[in-house]
Amino acid sequence: MFKMPTIDLSAKSLLMLSQLGVFAVFAYWAVEDGSGDNIDYVFLTMMAGAGLALFLSVPNARMGVSLGIPALMVVIGLAVGENEMMFWAFFMLLMIGPIAYMPAMAIGDPTLGLDDESRLLRLGLLWILFALFMMFLMSGLGSLAMEGELTEGEEEGEEFTIILDSTEQTIARGGLAVGILGVLVFLLTAVMGRELGPMRPWHGGAMAAVALLISQYLWMIGEGAPDYPASDLLMIICFVGILTLTPCIAYEGSSDSSESE
């Protein structure tokens, strides 16, 4: 019913730990404020269980996590009369789906039932979706770069606005340019199979990760930014691991194997 993964410093192991770390932080956020509501404990159990199920390779865990978490959020939203929960359910679908499937696709999990060509093509498209989601929706780098400010909502309906000065906005624009360039490098080398000199798919992943790190740096120093807890930093490290290690394992490994054949 499950398989205990090997824990070491290999790229595969670090990718699995990054995936687990995302769900661990989500579980922590559910009870971070210490309110102790029943819904908070539901989310704690849901996220912790999802992370462990994926980490232990429980059968059908990927589909259950990708569809089950958003579906449960919709049910909870209807039960408590919070229509905003519907939006967050769609938001989580866009985030959780790639996180659940990309490590398995990168490693080449046989339970996916995909040949290598189909697996790598779908992985490439899913990675691009995830990278753009991280830069424009999750981190708000697009708004910080183009408008120089970002307004986000907190719990209990409160909002905060991060305002950048001219220098910080220039940094944001540079980070966005690096991120978009990284997506293009990945698209051309991984999805379209073209040669870009010495550039490899994981170079695109590294550039997208740099863009994400720059956005979080601006969240820490921008005027009006909230306190930046350690859990947020852990989440970003996990996202960086997924963005970088996924193409490294999938395409470098497949390249090596094809050369040996």
C-alpha cells in the first residue's frame, strides 16, 4: 500500500522532500494562528495526509490529492457559506496538481502508464504552467515589476500593499525578465527539442527559480510588506527545489540514458 523512499542527498530524494515540504508548510499554516477551529484541523489533516500519501507513493495518491483537495474546499465553502472558498479551490487546483504530478513524471514512475515521449511532453507543459503560475499569481512578480506595488489580502479580510521604490522596481523587472527567459529556454530545449548552444532545460528551471527568489526578496524589503516568517522561506525553498530539480532529473537523465543506448 505504500513504499518508503530512500532519503539521501540525490536529486530525486531532494525533489521528493521539496514536494513533502510544500504540504508540510500548508499544514502548518492551517493552525499557525492557534485559533483551533474545526475547519483549521480539517485542513491540517488534509494537507498532512496529502503530503505523506505522495511521499510514500500510496496508490492513486496523485489523483486523490489533485482533485480531492479542491473538491473538499468547495464542499467546505458551501457548508459554511463562504463563496470565496470556490476561488481558492481553483487556485489550489492550479498549484497542487503540478506539485503532485511533476516529481513522478520527472522520475518516470511506471504507475503513470505513459511512454517516455508522452511523459516528457506533458511534464514540459505542466512545468511551464507551474512556473508562470508561481511568477504571476503566487509571488505577484508581474505586478511588482510592471506597477511597482502589490495588494494582497490577509486573514479576516485585511489587506496590505507592498510598494517598491524605483530601484526595487528595477530589480523586480530584472527578475521577471530572467524568469520569462528561463521559461523560453525550457520551452525551446525541453518541449520543442531545439539546441540553444550549451543551454539545457534545467538552466531554464534555475532562471525561473532565481525570479521566484527575487520576488520573495522584494516581499521582505518592500514598504508595507508584512512580517516574513520562517515558514514562508521554507515554502519558497521547496518551490525552488521543484522548479530546478524537476527538469534536471527528467531531461538530463533521459539525455544520459539515450546517449548510453
